[in-house]
Amino acid sequence: MKALAKTAAAATVLAIAGVASLGAVTPAAAMFDICKKVHITVKNNTGQPIQLYDLDYRDLGSNRWRSENISNRVIAHGGTYSVTRNLEGVNNASTFVRVQFRKLKSNGRWNLLKTWYADSSTSVCRKGGSYRIVFR
């Protein structure tokens, strides 16, 4: 009977220690997703429609490119496109956003052989922050 009581007591201590360790991990894990609900705005000032097809961001803290999936979007000249995203893995580091786009050829079709890029300015990514990119 004493052995059973000791085993139950040991199991209780381990269970409490396990729950306590989970509580300690949560704030540390949250540090890796500081860059939440980031507003990204793209403005087209190229003089013609463009097709936006890729959105990446550079995490300068870990020196890594990361990607956000977006569907192809046509933005008319003078038009804007806005999206709110969580930029995962950025830990309070300097970051910039890059978008890739296509232009129309003279025959009215998208030029699939050439890619144009535009970058936002660099800033420390924070919850609710914003990045603005203007195509020229």
C-alpha cells in the first residue's frame, strides 16, 4: 500500500511539474510571433495595370527570406491592394516586404518571362505594424 501511495505522489509531482513547464514555455514561444496583424499596402503608379503574384519578407534578424502565399491580383494604374498578415518567425527584428509583379506586353498579354520587384522600407516588425510599397 505504501508503494502505491509513493507512486501516486510521484505521478502527481511529475504532472504538476509538466503543467508548470508548459506555462513557462508559452511566453517564450509567443516571442517568435511578435509580427502579427501586419498591414501591407501596395500602390500601382506604373502607368499601366500590373499583376501582383508573390509576396515575400526578409527577416534581417535571422537573415532569412520568408514567403506569404497570395493569389494573383491585377491592380489598375493608381489602384491599391491591401492585406493583413502574420509574418511568422520574425522576432522583433528589422524586416522589409518585397512583392513581385508582371507588366503587360504590347500585345496585351502578361510578360511571364520577366519579373519586376518592389520593396518596402525596412523597419522593426511589430504587432499591428504596416508596410507600404509603391510601384513606379
